[in-house]
Amino acid sequence: MRFRRHLPPIHEWQLPGFDARGAKRWGVALLSSLVAGYLTAYLVVFPAPILRGHQVVPRVLGLSLPEASAALRNAGLQVQDGGSDPHPTAPQGTVVWQDPPPGVSAPAGLRVTLVASDGPPRFRCRTWRDWTVVWPSVSWRPPVSRSPRWSRSRQPRRVESRC
């Protein structure tokens, strides 16, 4: 059985000829794509505050709420209160979250939302002593066949104790 070849054998392959005009076109295309990629990375992916009126949002996490507000106002940004949330390690009144995050290029007058810590959570964390296991009741049924059968009325379940 003979197969029809759509491609010539490798030893007969020939590279297309490049003239000066074709080489110049490929060089210009390669150089312009490299410049476009660099500018995209520099301006879009990793922006720097090069535009007038733009500055970097300072990191105010861990500062007290008045100190953080003063630092943001000195940078030319507005402060918005985001309320307070419990935090297991941060003392009460310190900033635990900010939006936009630190290090982002922002225009002057941008509103930065701050969330302060409300201290540790007020509920008691559960330990292994707070859980009890209720075992199923086991009852014996009269044998239907030659071997006695044991039946369980319920499977073991975990019951949460109330605090």
C-alpha cells in the first residue's frame, strides 16, 4: 500500500530567502513589539507614580486610627471610616484593613477606607471539652433467622454543648 506524501522529504526542504527589505520589516516588527511590551509592563502592570497628581498609598496598617488618618491626609488622600471588626491579635483602635492596599498608585483626593480593630472576639473559643458524644442505643431484636441480629436505632452523632 502506498501513502501519498503531502510534504517533501526533509533533505529537500528549503528556507525562504530573505532580502534586505524583508529583514528590515521583521526587525522593525520585533523592535516595536519589544517596546510595546515594555511600556505595557511599566505603565499598566507595575505602575509608578509618574503622572502629576498621583502618589503611592502609604501603609497605615498597625497604626492607631488618628495616626493613620493624619498620614493619609498628609499624602493628599481622603479618609473614610469602614467601621470596626474583631481581630484576635490587634489591640483595639488599630487599623487592620485598608482599601486600596498600600503601595498602589492613586490620584490625589482618592478615598481610602480604614477598618479599625475592635479587640479580640468576645465569644469563647470552643475546645475539645465543649463537645459531647451521644452514643446510639443498642437493642436486641428477636431472631428472624438462625442468627440473632443487633440493631442500632441511631448512628453516633456529635452534639454541641451550649455555652
